[in-house]
Amino acid sequence: MIGLIFAILAGALISLQSIFNAKVNENVGHWLTTITQLVIALCIDTFGLFGLEKVPFQMNKIVGIGLLIIGVLIFKDLLPHKKKEV
């Protein structure tokens, strides 16, 4: 019986997350939402929040998130550079 209650609760929370992400993406964009989720997941793992086992911090995770951010900036054309006039 408790499994059924948890399943219903999980379904409701996933539905709320989908609605929240849709509303946030209208204003912020998919890429920023993805980057934020990855950074928060890194913090949760590193500090062992919510009673989870602490995962040691690894530099390759920061490098990966940094490359993702640089890629988004390039894709969104937000990096300062000189535009050639035609």
C-alpha cells in the first residue's frame, strides 16, 4: 500500500516539474535550465545533501560543465568578438 502512495506522489511531483520546466524555459531557455540542473546535481553529490553518500569532487566535472557553458555562449553568440561588416 505504501508503494502505491509513493508512486502516486512521485507521479505528481514529476508532473509539477514538467510544468515548472516548461514555464521556466519560456523565459530562460533550455540550455540555462540544463546547466543549472547539472551544477545543482554536482553540489548535491559533492556535499552529500538529502542524506546521499558524498561523492568526491573531481576536476573533470567542473571542466565538463565549463565546456558546456562555453558551448552555449558560442551557440547563443554571446561571446564578444568583432563582426565583419560586408
